[in-house]
Amino acid sequence: MKSILFKSVIFFFIALQLQAQELLPFVENYSKSDYQGDNQIWNVAQGNDNAMYFANNHYLLRYDGVKWEKYTLPNKTIIRSILIEGDKIYSGSYKEFGYWYRKDGTMHYVSITKNLRLFDEKDNEEIWKIFRFNGALYFQSFNDVFIYNGKTIKKIKFPFLISYCFGVGKDLYVASVRDGIYKMNGKHIANPKGWNILKNTVVHAIEKYQNQTYIFTQKKGVFIVEKNGLKSWDHPINEVLKSATINVAKFVKNEKLIIGTGNRGIFILDLKSNSFKNIERDNVLMNNSVLSIGLDKENDLWVGLDNGIAHVEVNSPISFFYDNSGLLGSVYAVASINKGYLIASNHGIFEYSAGKFNMMPNTQGQGWNISLIDGKYIIGHNDGTFSYENNTLTKINGVSGGWNMSKSSINDTYFQSTYSGILVYDDPSNMSHYKIIKDLAKPIKYVAQNKKNEIWAADNYRGLYRVSLDDNYNTLKVENVTQQSKIQNDFGIKIFEFRKEILFLINNTWFTYNAIAAKLEENELFNTSFKNVTDVVSIDEDHFMVLQNGILYHIYAQGNKFVWNIIQEKYYKGKLINENLRIFKKDNYYLFNLDDGFVSLKLEYENKQNSEVKIEAFSNDALVPSEEKVKFNTELKINVISGIYGASRPNLFYKLDKEKEFIPISEGLIVLNNLSSGYHTVEIFKHDGATYDKVSSYKFKVSKPWYFSFWMILLYLFVVGTVLFFYYKWNKLRYMQKLKLQGEELKHQREILEMELKKENELNIQEYEKHILELELQAKSSEVAGKSLSIAKQTEMIDKIQGILETEKDFGKLKNEIRKAIKINEVNKHEWETFETNLNQIHNEFIINLSKKYPQLTPKDIKLCIYLKMNLSSKEIAPMMNISFRGVELHRYRLRKKLNLTQDENLSKFLLSL
């Protein structure tokens, strides 16, 4: 008992020593929120289409590096196992197994057991494992094995409860929960000799490695099969595994063993060095319960967890140091030491050894830089400069803020850029002795020298200075070269020395100094080769690193040719410390700092990006093959699938319709919206930092808008034709109505004209009649005048007769003379009546008006008024009225009274005014 306890303690301390190696592979975690499925991942495998498939309780998950898909079985049962052969993904579930295949961008399921009645009603069987053995497929539950040869199914029922079956070479083993392992030979089964230790033990894996068979138990560790039985694996980690609960195990490429546990996450064993790495919740894994593991074609690991999925790049040249404790803070520099690492962070200077952090005394605060000089680590710190040697830290000066340390390319002198200027160390063996460059008391970030008595200094903020020195580093002259060269935007200048030539990166443009012209000139080689570079860090004479458009590239210089190797952005996205990228080279690898740790990368790292990509385009979740149509004004999602998940994943860009700009493809997805109708082409390019190489293309056509479709155009033509027809009919109707109106108007105008003509004729007739009346009036006036003259003659005759009567005495003669005068002047009665009628007609209106106004007037009064209106004298009126002159005057007097005239008013004028 004591020996076992002692052995356990020994193994425990060995395990602690092994854990000192804390560089871990990169891990990508996928939670339920990413794949939108259930918790447990029971099985994982990669398909021939390079997509990863997962048995996730109620779902079959598919991930192609761009998009997650999930599918359910027709009976909605839990999927416990999968196996991929060719284009078929076999799956096992509750009383069901079959296979899936992919068509038109989606998965389809075919049941093998449908209508076969393989399971009894009382059975409660689930298919937990699928494997191929001796040319047949084995579907295994906890009580049965179903052997499928492609046509028929053979069922083998065991009399005991089993955990798993394992096909190892030509042998088939059945692991019983109670009775240990049985070796199966046809229908016969038997316990191998010497394997009794496995009774009452759950076996989760049997693997063959280098002609040895390894048995992985749940709680008893690992055993190796020997001729006479089993032997416990003689490896320090075996004791750790006994308490970790082994769930799965697999030997992989490069002599590595992967073990997934129930409470300690994943153990990755390097069988060459006997070291291991433990990836668990305490560092980068989401949880410690590992249910399944699988490998992809890059030999990287996919881990199915109790809650989530992890992609572990065990075969990647990149390793990571994570600090999940937050003790370190942001790492600004790191260096490799004998038993671990020396780290400068914003919290201080730390020594990491034996799996523990140790802050060096009196170093709390900002650490900037670590340089290995003459076997000593020189550390630039906010409070001064320190020297670390043999686990001891010594402060060598108190000059604040040692940003960077650079070595002269012409001798062994070192220059340190600080908050207040430049320090010169001309004796590497005695770093406590230094000189200060005078006349440059300002914050200097970078210093370089490639010519005697001359150094270059870049201000932390702006400006580049050329400092001339004597042999004792006394300042002779300081020149602001960017001002002399009339460079206005000279902020954040970086100095880079390449093969003893000093280059200056100013506002993404490379410059060198022309001593003859005494000014900066653009460098053609670097400006052609390294465009849009914002940071550059030297590794050694032939290697350096650049940051271009947020992507890091490891550059290897071969003569004037540069080999670019992309470092995937996922490794450091959001973790680079701006303008403070520092690299420490050790042997064949180098380290560079991150916000929460650091990265280790092999110096000879060569990223041969995969140039084969597959394109799948979807519109409204329906696959759109190349050359096909998509509806107008719908979103088109183009998945650019490389099938690579690790470090060799290509850096992809695209161009749409021959546009000049290369657009980066984010996470393999291109989303296109608001495309015009017609043909479009998307070209895919692989970018290595220097060149863009076309790797694929996708053509499609955007349909015309629905309102420009064939049927809509027909509808438009119909509508337009109908409108034109009705417009024509309407115009015709309107024209007819207009003609009718015009006819009616013409008729009306004709009627009006006729009326006008009639009226005009009537007026003309009236005028004519008036004229006739006037003529008649004139005639009657003449007649009246004649009658008046006749009357006057009668009057004259009477007067003559009276004269004859007065003068003539002879009666006979008198008689004859009277008869003679009467005969001459005789007026007949007819003439008198005519005279009166004409007189009344001529003065009819006057008579009417006079009668209305003065109704008391007698006809005799009216006759007198007419004569007076005719302007006849009393003498002329008397005979016409057959009264005497005095009678006329008396009648006139009476008339004036009837007319109410005063003595001053003239009777004739009054009558004329009526």
C-alpha cells in the first residue's frame, strides 16, 4: 500500500513537471448559440465534401467552415453515432439506422431499417457505434449488433450488456460492462487469456500503435496487450488518467495520442518526448467533459463536448500561451528562458516556470521590451532598465521608459530608445555603463545605425532625425529629415533595417535616405512589394513580419524575392497591441506578444494556402447553381468553402463584375444585395499578401423585376392596348360628340343667324315700313298742306265773295259772280274727311299722349292743339275750324286754362315739347 502511494506521489510530481510546457494549440470553441443545436456531441467525422458532421442529440449537424446546418430524423429520435463512407453519412438512433446524402444544398435521409422489424417491441435499443469490419457495416447497441452487407442485415444478440465493440486489425472485441472483454469469432465469443483485470470495467477504446494494442478503460487507466495478458501502461500520465475518466482515445499523426476525459478535458501526448499538454476549462476549453473526438484532413482535432464543439489545431505550426487568470495583463514582450519564459507586461516583469508565474521584485508597472545581449536579458521598464541572469534581476539604470533596444549593424554597440532620448551601450559585457545622446531630449521610439558617426531616431509622435556624432558619441548635429524632405504627415514613423539598409515607414510609404540629395526618397522595391503596410518587425536578416490591412505576414527574403506566409487573423484578431508588436527569436522558432499571452511560431513556417475552393450560393435558403437565375431584389449569399479549417486556410478576396477593388471575404461568406437585373460574375482570389491569384468564379443572372417579366410586359401591352383602344373609342366618341355639338352649334348658330336675319329683315321691313310711313306721312303732310291751302283758298274765296257782296249792287251779276267764285274754290266733303284722317294719322302719337295726359280735352281742343303744333296762325286756323279769328283766340285762351299754362308760357312751344 505504501509503495503504491509513493508511486502515485512520484507520478504526481512528474506530471507537474510535464505541465510546465504551457504552449497550447489554437482552439476554436463553438457553443450552442453558434450551431443552434443541442448540448451533447456524441460523434464527429469529416465527409468527402470536407464538411464536418456531428451527432448532436436530435440533430445531425453539418459545418463547412462557413455555415452551420442542422437536420432531424423523420421520427425525431436522438442521433447517437455517425460513420462516413463515400458520399453517405450513416447514422444510428433509437430503433433506427440509415444514411444521409447531400443534394441541391441540403441533406436527405434514407432509412435502412424501415419496415424490417429488426427491433422487438420490448427492446429499448439505441445505436451507439457504427464501424466497418471485414467488409460489412456494424451497427452496435448495448445489447445487439446488426451486420449490414449492403443488401441484408444480420442481427446478433448478446446475453450481456456491452459498452462498445472494437475492430482492431483482423480481431473483433466486444466490451462487456461486467465480464470484461470478449474476442468474437463468428458467432462464438470468449475472454482472452490474462484479461480478467478488465472485469467490471468499462472499456472506451482499443487502439493499435506501433504493433502494440492499447486498451483505454474508463477508470483504470491504459493497458498494453502482451502475449500472456495485459500490462498497465508504464507512462507517468497513466496515473493522472485514472482519475480523469477516459471517454475516448485515438493515436494521430506525428506520434501523438489524444485522450478525451470526462473531467479533465483533453490530453495531447507527444510520444517522442513523453510530454503532454492538457487542454481544459482552466485554459481554453468550454468544458471538461469530452464525449467524442475526430480528425480532419489536416490532422487537426475536432472535439465533441458535453456542451459544445472545439476545433483543436494539434498539427499547426502555431502554439499559444494563454493567461486566463488576468495576472499578466497585456503582454508587451516575451523571451524564452531555460525553464520557461520571461514576460514583460503592463503589470510588471514575470518569470514563468514550472507552471507558475512569479513577479520579479520591484518591477510592478509597465514593462516594454526584452532583449538577449551577451547571455543576459535586458528589460526596458517604465522605472528604468533591468538585467536578468540566472534567475536574478538587477536594475542597471533608472532612465524611464526603455521602449526598444537595437544593435548597430557596424559594431556591437546597442542603442536604447527611451521616454527622454537615446542611451548608448558600447560594451555589451557591461550594460551598467551607458552614454546619453545629447541635444535630443525627447521621447524616441526607434533607433538604427548602419554608418559610423551617424544614427537615425524616430520620435514617438512625429519626426525623423538624423544625428551626427563624433567617435565618443557626442552630438555634432541634429537634423529633422522629414521637415527637410517636406513630408507633412510624419506621425508614428517606424525604422526598419533590412540587410544593413535602413528603411523608414512613413504613412504607409517606404523611404530611404539619399545622402547626395540630402533628403528622403521613396524605395521602389519595398513600395512595390509591401503596399498598405502599417507595421514591420525584424526577426533576423532574412525574416521579418509585416502587418498589412490588419493581417500579419511572415516574410522570408530570398535575394530580392519575398516569400509571403499568411498568419491567419483568427489567431490574433483584436489581440495585437497597436504599434507594440515585438518578436523574440530562439533557435528555429520565434515568439510574439498578444494582449492576453503570446504566440510561438516556427521560423521555417510556410503556409501553402489551399487554392481549391467550392462555391455554394443560396437565395431564400434555396441552392442557386452557377449560370442560374435569382429573383430581382433578393439577397444572394455565396459561401466560399475551402474545406480547410486550420493554419492553411486561404486568405480570400472577391471582385464583382470586373470591379477594380478586391473585397475581403469575411468568414467565407459573400452577401450581395440590390443587384441590377442581368448577368453578374463573382471572381474569387487567393491573396498571399503580394499577389492576387484567381481560384474560382461564379456566374449568375438576376431576373428582371416582376414588373418587367414576360407576362407583366404582355399585361402592360394588353393594358396599353386596352387604354389605347378605349382612348381611341373615347376620342372617337368625343369626336362624334364634338361633331354633334358642332352640328348643334352650327344649327344653333344658323338659327341665331336666321333669327338675326329675320330680326334684321323685320328691322329692315320696319325701316322700310317706317320709310313708307314717312313717305306716306310726307304725302299726307303734302296732302294736308294742300288741303290747308285749299281751305285757305276757300277762305280766300269766302272773303272774295264777301268783297263782291259789299261792292256789287247788281244782284244778277252778283249771283253769277258768287257762283263763279264758289265753283272755283269748292272743296268737297270727301277731301275734308281725307284731310282730317291724314291729320290724325300724322299726329296719332301726339294725340294719344295728349289724351292720356289731359283727358279733359275735347276733340275740338285736340284739333286746335294739332294746328298749333303745326305752327299755324289763328288766322289760318279759323277757316279750318270754321270759326272766326276771335273764336280761335277765345278757344286758345280756354285751351291754356285746360292745360294749366301761365301767361308767360308759350302754348305752341309747350305743345311741341310733348
